[in-house]
Amino acid sequence: MERVRKGSGDILDTTKGQHLAQGIDCEVRQLPCGDVRFVAQYPGGIEVILDYIIERKTLEDFHASMRDGRERREAFKMRQAQIPRRIFLLEGDVKQNTLLRNKASFEKRRAEIEVCDDFYSKKTKSLDDTVVLFVNLQTSMHAVFGAAIGIDD
């Protein structure tokens, strides 16, 4: 199951629809940090938060959040959550983006996120690419964690 933070309306509708079309459950809940968490639901109603948390930003939002400090606060909250695999997902085409004024500062901060903040930084070109990434992650995790308890579907 994927949990997505409210406030990202475009991706909520697209993600949920594409996940459901592929037979993958997606639930929307308010999250204290991050935009996406993966949760394994076991028989008996037991839920286990898996080791992944994703913060998704469009290039425009990332640029604005670099300037107002929001991105660093969000990164701090995600580190405090003690979920070991933190992914900073940047959505959009850097080469085609005319609103991104300083591409060098963008790439510098993206490198800092990986090296200093201990995040994995992933770029997708569009919302559709992001949804494909989420579906692939969900499918992989289901294969691993489902097999661990004998669920095979």
C-alpha cells in the first residue's frame, strides 16, 4: 500500500487511478513528513511501515523551496523519522525548464542532498514517469515482502 500526503492533488488522482488499474492498493492519509510511504499490510490487520519514504517536488517547487528554506526543513523532518531509505524525487525536465534560473545551484543542492543529507536523489521527467516509478517500487516491495510471509499473488 502506498500512502501519499494530501496537498498534491494532481498526483493523488493519477497515482491512485493507475495503481488501482494495476491491482495495487493506494490509500491517502495525512503524513507527518514526506509525500509517500510504503506500508505492508499483513493478515490480522498488522501494518508495518517499510524502509522507504519519498519527498516529491516539481522542479519549480524545488527551486522555490530552496529559496525559502522549506526543502531543508522537510529533509530534516525526514531524517528525524528514522526511515533509512529516503528518496528525494525531482519531477520535470531540467534541460527544458525555462523557469529554473540557476541550473548549477540546482545541481549543487541535488548533490548535497545525496552526499550531506544521505538521501537518494531520483529525477523523473513527468508525472507519468513518477507514477511508473511508484508502481515499479510497489511491485518490487510486494514481491519481497509478500514472499516473506507466503503471500503470492
